Amino acid sequence: MTGASGAQYGLRLLECLLQAGCPVHFMISKAALLVVATETELTLPPKPAALQQMLCERFDCAEGQLQVHGAEDWMAPVASGSGAPTSMVVCPASTGTLSAIACGASNNLIERAADVVLKERRQLILVTREMPLSTIHLQHMLSLSQMGATIMPASPGFYRQPQSVEDLVDFVVARVLDHLGIDQQLVPRWGEERG
């Protein structure tokens, strides 16, 4: 998670991944910690060990399922091509992080992990949350798309007549889960009916 507005997207995605039994390496920027405190009722601890314990308790994850890494944990598995995950999602993705990834800056573990995922030709999804978009943002999105990343602006659909903010969040998270190939029951796919 990075410091764009939309902390709810990242937290809900994390919850769904853990509920699905996926192993998760979780990284959160300092700016994202501030956004979470501003946009939700949560105050997340800044230390990785305390954050990991809190998130595991909150989302009832299995032992060892969630690993939280600090911004400068260069020994984390995700910092190396030999430990690259199959997929990585930056949700929400700030335009600053988008820019750094597009340029290969690798100033912190989030940027380095994304760089590793790209160089290893794995799946990278960026859930962008910004408007309007400048030419710089659009150029970086184009560059990343050409490198194989998937750009998924947090743009919920309204054709299911959402009744709450949670419905809007679930729409975006469901699309991310679909792209990851993870079964989801949040939102029916187009043409699919659920009771």
C-alpha cells in the first residue's frame, strides 16, 4: 500500500487474499500509514512486527501466512529475483510510486519489489487513485503497460446499483482478484447472477 487516497481498497484486498488462503508479503509506505489513519478508524503501528501481529489478529490469518516487511528490509525475499512473487499488487498506487516504478528508482522495498516483478516478467498490478491525470502520469502508465504491468484505476462500476461505500470498494477489489485468478464472491461477473 502506498500513500494515495483509497486505503479501503488496500485493506479489503489484503483481507480477501488472506481469507482465500494466499501467502502475502505486505509492505506499506509511511504516507500510506497516514492515509489509513485519515480515511479509516484504524491506526496501524509503524513497526513491521507489531503491524504483522495486528493484521493477523484482525484478519484471522494462519500462522506464517502474512509477512510484513519494512520499507528498507533489503533482505526480504521480494527484494530478489530468486524470491520474486508470482504476482504483486500496489493498492492503492500513488502517482509518486507509479513514477518511481516506471523509472526503476527502487528507493524503498515497494519500488524494489515491483522492479523485481517486472524484470522477472511476473504479474504487476497497479491500482491507481488520482485525478485528473497529468501527461507525466499517463506517460508512466503507458511505459508500465508496455513493460507488462496492468494499470487498474480504482474506478468502481455502478451498474449493480451499489448501496454503500463498501459495495464500491468490493467492486474494485473483485476486479483485482479476478486478474489474480483468485475466486471471489464479492461481485458477480457480468452476466452472472448470484442470490
